[in-house]
Amino acid sequence: MNTRTLLILGANGDLTHRLLLPGLGRLIAADPELDIALIGAGRTELSDQTWFDRASKAMLHEVDEADSAARQRIKAVAEASRYLTANVTTSRDLAAVLAQCPTSPAVYFALPPAVTIEACTALRDVDLPAGIVLALEKPFGTSVATAEELNALLTSLVPEPQVYRVDHFLGKSTVLNLLGLRFANRIFEPIWNADSVESVMIYYDEELGLEQRAGYYDKAGALVDMIQSHLLLVMALVAMETPSSLHPDDLRGAMAQVLRAARPWQGDAATAGRRARYATGSINGRTLPNYVDEPGVDPQRGTETLAEVKIGIENWRWAGVPFTLRSGKAVGNARKEIIITFKNVPHLITGLTGCASPPRLRVVLDPDRLHLDLNINGAGDPFNLEQVTMSAEFGKGALSPYGEVLSGILDGDPILSIRGDVAEQCWRIVEPVQQAWGANTTPLEDYEAGTPGPKSWNL
Ligand SMILES: O=C1O[C@H](COP(=O)(O)O)[C@@H](O)[C@H](O)[C@H]1O
């Protein structure tokens, strides 16, 4: 068997223990053939026992209690794993950590963005083993210019196919199901365009508030944290042309092509977006303070916790169709769904009544479901239409989104990682909106935590 080494930088952090290691545990459970060496590195000193206890607990967290074979394999990986105390922003410590890897590693930067850049810069003075893979978390840069700089830095270290820019949304099973839904059902392609589609909405609202993440979130805000980093990529999967295969060049090429055609609606960034931040309120029996009173928040910064941007895709397929992307924190009745609203029929035949709402296809990301809202005759009068919903559940994937992402990284399959130019395109699309918001041309409104958004938005 071919041992693959996963080296996690920032191994004592929240991302590692809350998402990466549980994802790795499920991956090991799903693939008995996976032969993996795990090495963690971080600034904090940890005893071998503490690392083992924490790593095995996190890896076992999402694995079925009854699956004793899988649990044994996970414990074996944890027992053989090592934790190294290191300052990963120095070339000396990075070289020492790399020297401990049994095979050329996949290096996962589970670090804040600025520290990731320092670590990558330090790697310039290290002899990198052939085949080393670099996996970076979002946000990838802070602007088009910084994303370009980071891309240049990374490709000075390793060839582009060895760089993985992680977006765990691309690992969500229902997001991946968009491919099957669109491209394995011929009924959709003829109507998947501006002739038949009125609008597309991509919502990812969350009940969660800031969750002690002010250090990162207050600088990012909902626009960067969710729309730039995730929802534009979901939009790309919804709107792209048919790729000829799932080869990374085909799929990622199709995503890049559609993103290049996207810009704020009618080219007017000031009117294309709305923004707001939560004020005190309660959600699921929990009272949240005003966002600005959360520990670590700088009230002067004017960070939004709810962002909505209308995007136009300027190509033959989508000209004139608004794509509305929205995401917020502390939102009540939080919706996580993609809604394709179709146009009404050009003429409702005389005698049919009651057809008030256009048909819609709704892909719900949590819980994973598909709904088709159609106008058909209701009970009684056969010519009086009403809207009914046909629903189906999407099959769950065996892996968590981070498990999918890690699987791609360890298998050398970049299909779920973002290509360098795509990361730059996502910044190009949101930058004018950031500028408009920075210049205060778009008001920052308030909404009570636990409500869908500002009252004036009529959500
Ligand atoms: O990357 C992020 O995603 C999460 C939402 O994703 P989920 O899979 O946990 O639902 C979001 O809460 C977080 O702010 C953002 O950084």
C-alpha cells in the first residue's frame, strides 16, 4: 500500500478539531484501504498523550459506535500520528516538520489567512519534497490583487495541480448533486436558460451568530465569508455550460467561464446589493447581543452580518436573469436553498383559473431535499389550479464536506478545489460591491436577531 501523509499546520486549532479530523475519521471509516500517516504541527506544546486523546476523539466523533472495525482503524491512525511543536512561519521549523513526514505530504494550512501567507512565504527557503501538495483554506486573499499575489507565490513553490484551494461547499453532497440533477435529466437542459427562467436565488442563511469568531469574521463580513467564498461557486455550478466530463479541466473550466461573465446586476454595484447587521434578539431561546457588542467586534468597522447581491451573467444563456445570492447570521427561519423560478406560461388558456405562482425548482441544502412546485388542478373543480409540491430526498454522501475535500486532496483529484483564476474571478465580482459599501453608498441596516432580515426588505 502507498502511505499518504497528511500534515496539518495549525493542528491544535478549532478548524482541525471541529471539521478536519472528524472529516478524516469518516474518510478512514469509508475506505478500509486508505493508508494514512497523520502529522500535526502547531505552536502550542502538547504531550503525545494529549494529542492522541484529542485527535482520536475528533476522528471518532462522527463514526458509528457500532462500526468497530472502522473505529479500530481510526485509533491505529491516531496512535501512529505525531504532533510537533513548531513555529510554522519559519523556514527552519517548516523544514524540520517536513523532514518528519514518511512520504511527500499533503500540507493543510489550518491557519488564519495572514499566517498561511507567512508560512507559504517561509516555504520559499525550504527544499520541498517532489509531489508535495499545498491545501489552503478560504478566504483566498483579500482582493483580486492579493489573490493574484498569493497565486504567484504558490505557483513559485509547486505546479498549479499541486495547489488545492479549499471550499467545503463544493464537498456538500447536495451541491455535488447539482451535477446529476442538471446533467443526467434531459428534461432540464431545454428550459435552463433565460427563455424559461425568471430568476435564480441562492440563499444560505444561518441561525448561528458570531460564535466567538470576531477575529476573523469582523474583517470578512457576510459578503466575503459566504458570497465571495462559497455562494459564487454554487452559482457557477447552477449556471455553467455543460462540461464534457468531470475531468478537473472540464469542470473547472466551465465554472471559470461562467464566472468571467458575471458582474453586479446591470453593472451598478451600489444598487445591486443590500447589507445589514443583527441587533439584539433571540433565536431558539438564546438571546444574542447586538453584533457590535459581541466580544472582539470593532463597531467602527461597519461589518455586515447579512449580505445580498444581485448578479447578472452576461451571456446568451442567462442575459436578463437575476441571480440573487444571500447569506446572513442570526437569521430566523433560516433558508438554505437554491430556488429556480420559471417564467409563467405566455398565455393561460381561457377557463383555467387560480394559477397565481410560477413553477419553481427548489434545491434545499439543509436538510438535503428537492422540491418542484407545480400548478395542477386541485381537489374539486378540475379547472381551478393550485400549486402542489413534489418532494424528494437527496441521498446523503458517505463523507462530510471536509471528508470529501480531504479525499480529493489525498487522492490527487483537484475537482473540488478552486482553480487560481476562479478565486481571482470571485474577488473581481465582489470588489465593486465592497467599494460601494466602503463608500457608504449602500446603507447598513439593522435586523433583530431571530428575524429573517430588516423589516424594509420584506423577506
Ligand atoms: O465557511 C463557512 O461556512 C459556514 C457554513 O457552512 P456549514 O457547512 O457549516 O453550514 C459558516 O457558518 C462560516 O461562517 C463560514 O466561514
